[in-house]
Amino acid sequence: MAADDDTIPLGALDSFVGYHMRRASALMAADFNAAMAGTGIRQVLFGVLSVIAANPGINQGRIGAALGIQRANMVTLINELLEAGYILRTVSPEDRRAFVFALTDSGSAVVANGLDRIRRHEDRLLAALSTGERETLIALLKRVEAAAPD
């Protein structure tokens, strides 16, 4: 008779960081979606809104570069946020051929609500980690991200 799933040895998988990162990422994504249920906000949209909130007047190219989103995908995301009334698009004062973005009051409210939900979601999933361990985890993940080829 087979053992319970949580007691089945994973063999070599158990020693791979990528395996555990994928499992943790899937769990975080699923719980994020549950935390944001009913808002219509997906992770990628929240990411775009967060970057705009932190950088009013930023252009689309810089948002995409900061989040690793390709140009064609950024067009769709920006249009979705414009249609929802969460962001404003204006002509850049530095380059009249470019647009820059800022949050509307509605967009600011969405970010504030999302931050509250996401903090609760992370607190729930990371309850076993101390504040210092969370900071270490973030620092380590940033180092892994920095190793990505250009």
C-alpha cells in the first residue's frame, strides 16, 4: 500500500532549489488569487499599478523593463488599466512622442486595498518565518533574479 503523498520520498527533486521554488511560487500565486478574489486584479496588473504608484510620470517602457514584461504585453495591460479608470495617460513633458502614467484616485484605492489583502495573504503563508527570515528570503530571491542573463 502506498504511503500518504506527503511522505513519499521525492528523490533527487528534494535537493533542487528550482523544484521547491516552483512549488512555493504555485502556492503563493494560488493564495494571491484567492486573496484578490472579487477585485478583478491579477498579479501582473497589481505589479503595473504598484510601479506606477511608486513612480508617477513613468513611461510604459520603463514599467515593462522593471517588471520583465514584453512591450506587446504592456500595451494590453496599460489599455486594461486605462479602461478600468485606474491610471491616467498624459504626454511626457520631456518627450512629446511618449506617454507617461499616474494613478487615478480609483487606482490609488485599488492599490491600497490590494496592499492590505496581499499583506494578509503573505502573513498567512509566511507565518512560520520571522521578520528577519522573510528579509533574508527576499534578499536571496533577489540574488537569484540578478543572475538572469540579459
